Amino acid sequence: MFKQGHIDMPTTWRCGRFLFDFNQRKRPLVMGILNATPDSFSDGGKCRTPKDAVAQAEYMIANGVDLIDIGGESTRPGAEPVELQEELDRVIPVIELLKDCGIPLSIDTYKSETMRQALSSGVDCVNDIWALRQSGAIDAVLESADCGIVLMHMQRDPLTMQFNPDYTNVVDEVKQFLKERVELLISKGIEKDRIAIDPGFGFGKNLEHNLNMLANFADFSTLGIPVLAGISRKSMLGKITGKDTNQRVAASVAAAMMAADRGAKIVRVHDVAETVDALKLWEAVNT
């Protein structure tokens, strides 16, 4: 299904009602993070009400965001799972208020019922840290004719993923996992141009693993699928800079630029305005 050693660069990504053409734009898409949670590692509690979330989304839209990723459960290391109804209560009102904002909406969840209700409420993409491995998840996206899908690699689960993560070759192992997940979805009838992949920085990886993946990020593009880089404000940046989460803007933007240089088609970020400005310059220099 994928040619060994051949780079078939993706030209488009279908995301629900929207089609992104990577031939028409050189810079990566900016996916803005909208956490409707009290305990996310960086901005937990910032959007305590749907009104707060809409205000944050409007700020991101005004500053050039390309799509917005809405999450109702923290997946930081050690995070406890959230009950289904609580997650739905956090995200569905936000989706209802934003579904006509003109920007694609993504739901950050691994629960099949949250996927179904979010898709029926108007989201365009499912972003799943479990790569659709949880019960019913593949069936949930099969019920949508055109939703975008982001498959992420994670070793173990959020509660245990940072307990001595271990790889022989992190890039090869992560790439092989993502390749197998993509091939499975294609075998189920999901079109390849709906799928994006995320190597999962910080999800079952130590600092050395994360730096290795960023240094060799271009290797993930050999699968011919748009690759998402989610490095924004993560602990790897804190370990290098010594800065707290809300002081990692510069390092986050630098990491996004490095990922863009290495073929990232989507960058998932907290700091939309700063990242968009930096990518505009990156695009002008590289065009």
C-alpha cells in the first residue's frame, strides 16, 4: 500500500466540509487548542464556560487559525479518565456555538460516543490519541462520510505512558504503528485523503525520544500522509529551557518551525497568533 523508500507527498486533506490543498499553500495548517477542561497541563480552567470557549475561539480565528481542536478531557501524563457524560457536557455546547464559525472544528477524544455526538453536532474532524483503538471508534468514524481523522501514537495510556517508555528505534517503531493504523482504516473503506498522523510527542516518550522524533520528523512523511506536530508548551521544552508551561511560547514557536522545515502539514498549538506570524515569515522565505 505504501512504497518502500518512496515519498508520495500528500496534496490534499479532506476535513468534513473543508478541503485543504497543500499545493496552494506552503505553510502548515495551524490547529488551535481549545481545552474545555479544568485540568489540562497548560491552560486548564481557562475556558470554564461555553462563553469563555467561544471568546477564545474568536480570538484564534481573528489571528488566523486554520482549524480548532476542542477537548473535554485532559490527556496529560497521569491524567485520570473523565466520565462520558461529563466530557459531553463540556464539549457539545461549545461545538453547537461554534459550528457555523467558518473554521473546521475537531473533537479531541477517544470515546466513540463522544465522536458520534460531536460529528452530529457539526465537527469536521476526529483527533484521537488512541488512533481509533478503543471499542467502537472505527465504527463511529465510518458513520461519517467525510470527517477528517488524526491518528496519534501513544505507548501504553495517559496514566502510565511516562513510566520508563522504551523503544529500540523510536522513529521506526512509531512510523510502523501509524502505517498499520492507516492501512487498517483504508481496508475499512476510509479514503486515504481523510487521514492525518501524529507521532505523539510526549505520549510515552522521554526527552531523548522526543528530540529524536523532531530531528527526524521528515521520516514520517514517507508514509504519504499529512503529518501533525503537537509540541506546543510540552514538558520536553520545559526540560530544555527550564521554563514553566506559560513561559514556553518562544520554544513552542521554534519547535513548530522546525517541524515545518521537516514536512509537518499541521501544527497543533496553544499560541495561535505567534505561530501564524512565524509561519507567514517561514512561508515567504521558502516560497
